[in-house]
Amino acid sequence: MKRVRREVEVRLSPEGVPVAYRDRGRWREIEAVVDCWFEVLPWWPGREAEMAGGRFAEALEVAMYRVLLEGGGLVELERCPARGGEARWRLYRVYD
């Protein structure tokens, strides 16, 4: 298991579930969402510096998705609300 924490682009189904993501110019199709849960981020000062240069500093609750990729592979995607209501996504963890 490797923690990545890299920003990615995500395509969603009409229901709002991730169906694919693009990382480093390559689209990866998602076969299934294995699990979904919410985590509350620490709110204390200084924490935002750890969260991608402060871009996610406004987020207090994030949605985590553990997904199975077509062709194999298991990863976690993190959805953070951002200013203006638009979500930002990160590839959070890759399982070996």
C-alpha cells in the first residue's frame, strides 16, 4: 500500500459515483466502488499546509472511495469540497 495524495480529474455517473479518473494524462476506468465513507479533517491552524498547498483548507469533511479498477488494481479516491461548491479529487492511496 502506498499513499499518493495527487490531484486527479474524475468522471462521475449521473448518481454522482466515480466511474473513471485521469492521472498523469491517462484515464483509468472504475469497475466497482468497493467501499465509501466520510472522514473529518483536522481543523487546527497549520494543517492546511499539509493539504496540497492549502487548496483543501476549507474542507472539513471528505468522502473517501475505495474502487476496483478495470483490468485489476485497487485505489482510494478522496473528494474534498472546495470554494464555490466545486469538488476537488485526489488519488489518495494505491494498494499493491
